[in-house]
Amino acid sequence: MTILLLSGSPSSPSRSARLLNFIGERLNELGQRTVSLHVRDLPAQALLHADFSDPELLAAKALLAKAEAIVIATPIYKAAYSGLLKSFLDILPQDGLDGKIVLPVATGGSQSHMLALDYGLRPVLAALSARHILSSIYATDSQVVWTDGQGLQLDDAISRRVQDGTHLLLDSLVSLQRGKPAGQAVQSPILNGLPC
Ligand SMILES: Cc1cc2nc3c(=O)[nH]c(=O)nc-3n(C[C@H](O)[C@H](O)[C@H](O)COP(=O)(O)O)c2cc1C
């Protein structure tokens, strides 16, 4: 089984990509195989022109097609997921996420747009036929801090969300392997772990 770590941030370095990478490392520790795809590394013109024949876009789509699960990370831009991520989702076929388990992840400047993943991204993932969309993980910039000396520091609430998210992902993969329906998604996930 392969888990694709899909980054939709145009920035480098990227806070959401670092959180995604951290989640990937936790999944590796749990014995899972991960592969990474940064949409910002794909050819911009081919993406913007929706050039379905571009070899790098075809290779990226093939990588996604082979994965059983996807962790999708995006920054929040203008109260929505990034346009770069949208440009990639737009070139997927209508059933591009068929049978896949998806864990949505976002970082944003404030808590004001914590619902953006559930209102904006989740319906698109469902339209692409994702099998099971797990509880989202939303972190504000102050909850995800990078220093050169210490690397990525997560606050306690986000650490717990990451732990819960990775274990839910594994449970769903096990269910998938056994041919059982994936477990019930939590309906108000991004509220978990955030201060009220
Ligand atoms: C163009 C732009 C628009 C942004 N819009 C929002 C926004 O609407 N809501 C929010 O909470 N943060 C917003 N932010 C802050 C980013 O979402 C936040 O800093 C995020 O962690 C950046 O992730 P990245 O480093 O992976 O790109 C915006 C940042 C930029 C550059």
C-alpha cells in the first residue's frame, strides 16, 4: 500500500508542506510507504493550460492513481484552498480519487478560515469519488513553528490531531485491505484540538 503526500503550496519553504512531511514521517514510523508530490514542481504552463498530454502531469497522475491513500496539504489562501492545488485537481478525471482514502490538511494565518477545508475542499474530493474523506487537520501558523535548530514544533493540540489522523488513516487502510467499508468520518473534525 502506498500513501501519496500531496503538497498544494506554491511556497518554498512551506509551512503546510512541513506539516505534511511531519505526517509522512509519522506514517513511515508506523510502517507505511509514502511518496511525495509537490504540485509547485510540476510545469506551470501545462497546469494552467490543462495540458492533459504533458508527460510530467501524466506521471503525477499515475503516481496518484497508484496510491491507496492521499494526504493533501494546502495553505489557506483567500478563505479557500490554494489555486495551485485546484489547478492539479482540475486535470484529474471525474473519478480520479475513486476508492481512495484522503486526509485533508491545511495551515492558515488565523482560525477565521478553519472551515475552508470542509466547505471548499471536501466537496471537490467527494466529487472526484474519494472513498473515505477523513477528519481534516487545520493548524494556524502559530501552532506549527519551524526553527533551524529544532525543526518543526507542533503545539499539543495539533500533535494530538496528527496522531489521531495518522491512526485513522491506518485503520481505514486496514479496512480497505480487508475489503470492509471504511470507518465513519467525524463530521466536525477541524474543531478537534483547537482552542475554543
Ligand atoms: C496570498 C495569501 C493569502 C492568504 N490568505 C489567507 C486567508 O484567507 N486566511 C488565512 O487564515 N490565512 C491566509 N494566508 C496565510 C497562509 O494561509 C498561512 O501563512 C499558511 O500557513 C501558508 O502556508 P504555506 O507556507 O504552506 O504556503 C494567506 C497567505 C497568502 C500568502
